[in-house]
Amino acid sequence: MSYVVDIISHVRDDEFAKKWEVKVRQLCGFTGFCHAELFAKRQEIGEAGYDYLAAYCWSSEDFRREALERDFPGREIGGATVERVTCGLAVELSKFSPHAHGSAWLVNPFEISDEEIVDVLDMWDKAKDHMVSRPGFVNARLLRADGAIERYGLVNLAQWESADQFLHALNDRAYEKHRERSRQYKLHPSLCERVACIEGVSTNAAEVAVRERAQ
């Protein structure tokens, strides 16, 4: 899977989420589009300077590239500031489902350098063993920036049944060593609500289109 991630700040339009959903539904007509999600920040866990984060998923890098070369909606809504990152799916701890139960999302863009990426991946891998064993964990995806890192090298999207369950796991004494290690890096975690999830063509349909194009 290939992703586009928009980190959205300086939103002054109370109707931003509704306007985003209307615009982004245009992507349903793009070949290879799987789904798009919009997360609204509800509680800062660290220094999260954004208001929303949008994640757009494509079945292949080629389809994503084609969409970016066309009139890709989502950046021009309400005068917001958007930082865009193209990513691949580095880790998926359970199969993504737009209908999975769980109302709280940890959203965490990692502002790291190319030199830090190996150590940060190791840190995340060790920390996730604690998180997945705690009550309330649903799933997580770790997205890794394509090519040389400009600002954000990783984006973590983790779903929990409730904010309280996530905070309990985060503040557990057993997690302290992971929390201390994470303080070496510039992370931007927040608890979010997923306010929109738009589904597109199925992955199978996209794969058929790829085969037909190859022929």
C-alpha cells in the first residue's frame, strides 16, 4: 500500500471536515484509490501543532503517482497550511478495517532525520510490544516516508477502544523506559477522533486494472 499524508494546521473554518469530505469523495473515481481518513486532534500528548491529519491510501505507488499528477483534492480547503508526505506502509499490526470498533486514535508524526530512522524503528518495535498487550488496543499502522526525509520520516496511526485505555497504557510504569527513549526525538503525538473515512475501489479491482494495463 502507498500513502499520502497531509499534516494540516492553521484551520480556521468550522466546516473544514465537511468540506474535506465533499472534496475527497472525488478520489473515489481514481483508479487504485482504497480509502481516505481524516483525524481531528482532540487532546495533545506532546507538541502537536496540527489540527488535522489526513491519510490517503492507494493500492500501488503507480496509482498514487498518477493521482498526484492530476487535480488531487484536499490541499486547498479553507486556507489551511498543509505539509504533504508520501509514504509506504512499513508495519501493519492488524488488517485495516474502516469499520473496526474503537473511538480513539493515537496520531504521531515523527520529525526525524535519515540518520535517526533505524534507531527510531527499533524504538517503535520495542514499544509496540507493550502497547499491543494492553486492554483496548485495536490496531496500528506505521507509515514510512518515501526517499530522503524532508521533515517527517514516520507517521504512527494507532486505534484504541477508548482514550482512557490508551492513556492508562501510556502511563503504565512498564512503559517508562520506552517513554524515556522517545524523548530523544521530536515526536508530535495527539489523541484524535477519526471524523471521516471514505472508501474507494477495492484492492482486488485495482489489481485487475494493473494486470489489464500490463497486457
